[in-house]
Amino acid sequence: MRAFNHINAATLDGASDALKRGGAVALAGGGDLLGALKDDIFPTYPKTVVNLKSIPELEYITAEGDTLKIGALTTLADIARSSVVTENADILALAAGRASSPSLRETTTIGGNLCQLPRCWYFRKLNNRFDCARKGGDRCFAVTGDNRYHSVFGGAVFETAPGVKRTCVAVNQGDLAPVLTVLGAKLKTTERVIDAGDFFGVGVLTATVLNCGEILTEIQIPINGARKSRYKRFAFRKSIDFPVINLAISVDGENNYRICLGGVAPVPYIAAQAETLLAGRAITEELAEKAGLAAAEGAKPYEANSYKVQLIKTLVKRELLAF
Amino acid sequence: MPDYTGANGLRENFRVVGKPNIPGLTSYAMATGVAKFGADFVVPDMLFAKMLRSPYAHARVLSIDASDALAIPGVVDVVLWDDPIFKEIGQNPIGGKRPTYLMNEAHYEGVEVGAVVVAESEHLCEEGLRALKVEWEQLPFIIDLKQGLDPEFPKIRGPEWDESEGDYMPGLTTVDGLTILNLHYPDDPRKVGNVSWTNKIDGDMDAGWAAADFILEYDVNLHAVVSLLPNPPASVAWWFDSMYNGPEKNLHIEGAVQRRGAIATMYGLPDENVVQEGLFQGGKYCDWGLRMSQEITPLLSRRFDRPVRCCNTREETFDMCVNERLLHLKLGVTKDGLITAVEDNSIADHGAPASSEMGTIYDRDYDSYYTLKCENISQKYTIVDSNRGFMHTCGQFVPYNWDALTVGLAILGEKLGKDPVELAKLNLHGPDSQKDTRPVPSFEACLEEGKKLMDWEWHPAGTKRLADGRLHGTAFRYQMCPRHAMLSYFCKLEYRDGVVHFPTQGPIAGWFGTECFTMIIAEELGLEFDDISVDYDYRAKHTDEAGGSDGVTGQGWIVKECANLLKARILESAAKEAQKTTTGFGPFVMPKMPSPLMGYAAEDLEMMDGKVFVKSDPSKFVPFAQATSETITADYGGGSPKSAWTTGFGRVLDTMNTSWCEVAVDDETGEIEILKYGIVADPGKVIRRTSLESQIDQAVFFSMGCQLLEEYVLDPETGVRLNANMIDYRKPTTLDVPIVGKEILELRSGNAAYGASGISHSLANSHLLITAIYNATGIWIDPPATPDRVLKALGKC
């Protein structure tokens, strides 16, 4: 790891100012950032690391009225262990308890998990070996390279510079993103409140729509006693692995379904066609199967990742039948 | 043969040998973190070194401008490839040819090339490396073996890498002052382009085909598998003046490096001028797996007259232990299932230069085709140079051909509707030769126990579903316990001040045999494990030097003999001393209490439970520690007895093993679950049960990983390794590895101590689970059977 300035931020304003000065990155639990720094993957090495953990009162779990509130620096382990979370948003506890590994869950935070950069192996290769579009370069190497873990729903098009558009087919593999999306969570930042479904985005060195210096502070999840939900994580190993695909489904008392998939698109993918198909209907074997097909509708996989389409169909069907 | 010829070889009662959970001294060190590995050695005034690494799969460094690097305060020097320093080192005694220790040509992405930055800290080394202005010339590369077969493809290796310019001369040869282990046969075809060949034909292939009722053809493909070095490979070296060794400089080197004698050879020093005290290697396997960066610290230390440390990261040494190999098999078979001819046509990855030849050539003499009655065996190996990576131990973990045969038995079973177990029995030759039709006792015993362990019930492929809808598959595999113990061993023991001392260099090469040997010594002397003083000393002649666990047990035979020599001498001395009526000397002579052993000769005495006693009257004894006041030594050297039932090097049927598994295949997600994994192993005699069981667990870890998870991925466009880390390269975690059912048999037929043999790596396999998946689905899926590959094979995507 190279040398950098380390700032223990005392306040959100202070942290935000430091981040806006340029050449700075935010450190929450460090699960994502420290590996990136160690592997030297950035095109320009950050001059400053702004430690957010030193800001008080960003680590909490509380149910206030009809809202479950979680501080952005709350660790995944604390979320997984929390009876408040289990009672009000059980799939969040489940997803948090399966992310990463037991030791890393003790340090990694919900905020860091939501803001993590893509796991694409071209993006992550040591010493910035591939100057890819996601780093401001000209191309996405995965499009013609080994893309077995990449998007089946096309690439994200974004600007690498004013007027310069590029594509990236890396996926969002966070464990919590689909969960918060289907739970209708709102993400509070230092500047605004954003629906979870709108929080994720693709840009140069970012996987969110956060502005420069904008800091995620709180996750707000509506409490709904009539809501049922399920979470499925499909990974090759039982620990450590990021999910190849993960899936969250929620249904309210009137059979309105929310279905969101991770690992299949540059941002968490809402299976809108399946949701429409299921709206107001009771689940049957046939309907679940059709919903699986609908969830995969529009997929355009590469040869190496067409298995994800089969997984989408199967996992959606099985999880619906498991309600 | 079984240990008939040695002392107590047929011993029936064991007090120490075979016991589980006896930790050794080094076990405590490792468990508590006291153990020092290469990266843990830090000495005062130490410099650091880091090597430039290639970002390209194949490239040449045309020039390096180091001026910016040298301008960084704390950067001491940048040593370039053409510096004469690199001529000051001898050839690495093990491994492939290596013209010089640092070159300006990189043969794979990530290899050390061109320059070494020496600085006051590791960070400054890295800063210096980033400041180098390197002019690269990118060169054609091969990462696809089939592309490498094209004779028109540009040669990726220069003539300096050809094994020999003249006739192939098997064995050690010297070319340009470099010692090379040449494993080609004299009449092997000469190299063309990037391809070389080696062929071996036994028996009469025409007759074999003529005797067959049909031909069975199949492919067994194995992908590259990465080794897992548990510690960062590092070395620290410094030179010093010794008050013992005269004017010559002495070298102290620690870390994951060659053992002391090899280091001495490389640097032209007498052994006694090399100090290597650390017991724990960590960053290498056996004598293999060393990188240039682990071996040149003495050179740099000599130049800068300060200690120098060089530590690699995991990604920098993410090397292969198994190379890619594509086997096409043809079996001639009678309608009853008897194999009459075997033709193995393999394409093997030769890897980057300096890779081991073990996985490309060596295995042809050393595989389970020779367990068959069939004597008509053709092996034609096509070996392709590549830029895929460095393979230091290929062939050592997975004997490819071993699974090629048992895969064939499974496919044959499906074709004939017969249990592969029965086909294995039909085809296995008898104990003495390939013409011997008698059953093999160890094999028969392993089969019977295995069937019981697994409730074995074979079914044709694709015919059984579990209650939850998943497909069910089974597989079986057998193997002989291999034999590497061809070395000559040495042991010295000393009885001093009432304590038995066992001086040893310890596990410097990565084997942990000391505990086994200590158990044997204790057993033979009637003592407890903790009674033996293990004196770790880098100058001791004895080391845990073996060649797999069968070597450990082979060496154990030497230790056993040595212990019995010591025992005889102690008893002789005890009997002699018991006759004395006085003690002291000169004017200090005093009367001595009569010894209970007085009047008895050595042959009347025995030792057990920490006592030396009279055989005919055990109530007459002296404590072992007071048996004699003399210092007594014994040493013994040589090899263990010859194996029984051997038909050639590495081919022995005295001790065998079987592996079994059941899997469930989810044909909608491609997920594989191991329902049962069973091992029945006959190591002849268990010496240290904990080691044996750990070795079995490790073998299953390897087997499961390479068949279900691990895959070495290279970018097709650049040849860059995409997953050289522990996140993207999926070694199994403890949650993934199945619980292994183990049955250990002791038929006492091995050629080492007490009829032991050691199982070595014979239980590590490349296709047992794959074969079970085939039995479940009826479709062959090359490893790793990850969900994506399974779904593709099943036509689901």
C-alpha cells in the first residue's frame, strides 16, 4: 500500500469538505477500500483517506414508529445479530449475515457495502493493469474478454468525460442492495433522501449516484407487518464469495410483489415484468415458473454467462414457491 | 517387503506408535504463533529488495532508465538484469533449466524480470519500481495449448531453453555449466516450434488391439490448479565473520529457501559456512516452488554488505502446482471388461521456462496403468511451451494418469452395465507381476471396507433421483500408495545424562516427520513420547528428508534400527555398570549401592515404561535415566527394505487405498453437493494418526477444490492472470469441504517401519467427483464442475 494522508473526520461536514477537496476517498469499514488501495487499482492513487468511523453516532439500529433506522456505519455483524432488524426486516438480517466472511462482517458496514465498487476482475487487477472505462479509460475489457460474471442485461452507458460516453458490463454484487430495494428503503445522505431503487448508478470510480463529498448517513426501512419477504444468495462457495446472483422478493398483504436481482446488471435489477405478472395473484407452480421466465425476459447474455439466465428463472420460481 | 528383516518389525503391541493427538514441539510453535516463517525474520540494519514484474504475458525489457528511482531518498540501488552479480550464483539443484537468475525476457505475466530495487524499506522499493522507465517489447504468447500446437506459431522460447542440443540423454546432464534433469528418452522426437514429445510404449500394442472386442475412447481433461502457499514466500540473508570457520565469509539465510546444503552449493560454500536456523518454511512446498526473489538475497547482501530481505506477496507467487493436461484415451477391451491395450495421447502444458518437468514427462513411468493385467501400454505426450505461468510442483499432487484409468473403468462400467468396482477387480494384476492373477490383499480389504462404509450400491448413469428431485451419482477410485522413498537416510541418537537425544534439522523442507520418528524411538526404547529430547540443530545430519509420507515411514525404518542399536548399547553399558561396586575415581572412590541388575548380562535385560529391568524378574530394575552414567551414541544409515510386490519404479501393490463418493446434482442450478465422501486407506501401519488423518483431509480439500471450484483464468486477449488472489480463485473454505468418512486399515505389508508405507499424495485426485457427476447425469463434464459448466453441459444454457 502506498503512503496517503489519513484524516479522522470529526463531523460529517468536515468529512464532506475533505472529500470535496479532491484526491480523497471515504473509509467506512474498509472492506472494499483497503483491498483496492493495497492492490493499487486506482488510476490516480488517493492522496487522502477520510476515516468516517471517527464521526460519532453513525452506528445504531433503532425502530422509530413505522421506520427501522440503521446508521450507515453499523457493521454487517451487528445487523445480522440485531433482534430489531430480524423482527422488522428479517431478510436484511439474513443478507447481512451471509455477506463476506464472519471476521469481515465484524468490521464492514452497511454504508460501505452499498457503496462498494464493482468486483470485475479487469477493474480489480493489480497495479491498475487495465485502464478500463470504469476508471475513465476507453473500453470495457470484459466485453471481449472473460465475462462469465458480468451483466446479462447489457452494459451501463455513462460519461467518462463531458460528452465522452462509455459502457461498463460489471455488475453490482452487493448483498444488501436488492434487499433494501424490495423493502422500499430510503437512503439518507448529507444532502438528500434517495429511494434505494434510485441509489445505485454507474460512473467513473463510483457505483452510486452520490455527488462528490456526499455521504450516506442512514438507511430507513418502512416497517410493514403485513409484508413477507425472502432472500436467496447463490454463490460458488459457502463463505467469502460475493454472490454470483442474489435475489430479494417481498410481497405485501395484497399480493403486490417486489423482485430485485443482484449480480445480473450494472445496478440492482428490478424484475418489473415478473412483478406485473404476479400483481394481485396467488402463487401457483405454473405462475411461479412464468414469473421466473418473465424475470429473465430481455436478458442478452454473453456465451460465458448465459447460465445466469437459467439461474434467474430457477431462483425466482423457487423463492416464489417458498413463500 | 514387510519389515521382517529389521528389529521388532513385526511388533504386535504398540504403546506410542499409532496414537492420535500427540503434538510435537513444532506443533506448539505453530499453534501459538511462536513459529517464525520467512516473512517474520527481521534483523537490524536490513535492506529490502523488490523485483520488477512483467505486466505482459511475454515481453522483453529493452531498456530501463532508473535515474528517477535512484533519485528517491532511501533507494539504495537498482540492479539490472545484465549486472554481473547474477552470474555469481550456481544452478538451483531442483527445477528446470535457468540460464541466469534474472533475465530481460518475461515468459508470463507477473514474473520477475529486468530489475531489482534495493531500498531502506519495502515501500521505497515499490516507489522505486514505479519510478523505473521501462521500455518493453511485447512478444507473441501462448495461453491456449491448442494454439501452441500450430507449427506456424512463432517460437516463444529461445534456443537457450532447449534441453539438449545433441541426443536426449536421460538423467542429469550439464549444458553450458548448468545441471539439467533431462527426462526425455533418447529416441523421443526432436522439438518442433513450441512442441516437444516424449513417447513410451510397453508390450505389443497390435496384439492388444487384436485381443479386444471393442475400443473405448474418452477424454480426461484437467485444468491448471494453483498451489496454496500458506505464508508469504520470503527470505532474509546476511554475511558474517565466524569465530569458528576461519577467514571465509559465512552466510546466514532464513525463510522459504532451499535447504542448507543446496544453498551452500549455489553459493560455492562448505555446508558448515551456511547458517539456517529457522524450522518453518511455509512459503514453499518440498524443495519446489522457489522463486528467484527467494534465492538472490545472499547476492544482494554480499554486494551491499547489509542484510537483505525480499518478500513476495501471494499474488506475486500465485503459481500452478498442476498444469493443464488434455488426455485422450483409447482402451482395447474384451466383452467381459478386460482391458487389453491402453493408449494415452496427452497434450500437456509445459508452462513458462524453469517449470518442473514432473507433470509433463515424469508421470509416464509412474502411474496406475501398470496396476493392470494389461501389458500393452502406449503413452505419447505432446508438450507445449506456454506463457500461462510457472509450474513448480506439477505432477506432485495429482498423478494425472491415475485418474485417467479409474475414469475409464467408470465409463466402461456404464457401457457394460457393470459396477466399476468389479471391473477394477477384474483388471488389477496380482501382487507379483502383471501376469499374476491372484487378488491383492490390501486392495481387497480396502474394497470390502469401502463398500461397508458407503453402503455401496452402484447404479447406471442418470437413473436415480433423490426425494428432493436432485440427481444422485456415485464413484469409486483406487490407488496404490506411491513410493518415493528411494533415498538413503541417516539417524543418530545419543543417550546422555539419562536422556535420549534426537538431533535433527527438523522439518526444514516442509515435511513434519520428526514427531513420527520420535514416536518410533520412544516405542523401541520403552519410553514416552515426551521422554525423547528432540534437539533441533541446523548442523545435525538428520533432517525430515523423505519424498512424501512414504518417505517419512521409510526413514522411520532407519530410525527404528538406530533406536534398537542404541538400546542394545544402553543395555550393554547398564549390565557392565551394574557389576561395579564402587563409584568415583582416584582418592574419591566410594562404595556404591549394589545395583538390582548386578549379576545379569545385557541379554538378560529389557527396557520398558522408563525402566531397565531383568527380564526374568521385572521387580529388579533401575530407572532408565540411571541405567548408565556413560554417554552412548548410535547411528544408522541406509535405505528401508525393498518393497514387496513391485513391478517397477513407483509401481507397488503392497499398500493400497480406495476413495468413494456420492453426490447430488441440482440440474436446474448446476449446484453439486457432496453427500458422502469416504476413504479407506491401508498405510500398512499407522505411525502418527494425526498426521495421517490430516493428510487425508488435505487430499480431499485439494480434490474437492480442483473438481468443483478452482479455475485459473487468463485473459484471452492479454494473457494476464485475472484471478490470482484468494477471492476470485476459489479454494474451498472450511464450510465447503465435506466431512470425510475414514477407515484406516493396517495390513502391515509396506516396506518401512512395522510394515508401514505412507499414503503420500495418492488420495488426492482430479476426477472422483467428476465421475460421480457423470454417474448422476450421464454427461461428462470437465472440471471444475462449477454451476455454469454443469448447466451448459446439461443444455440448460
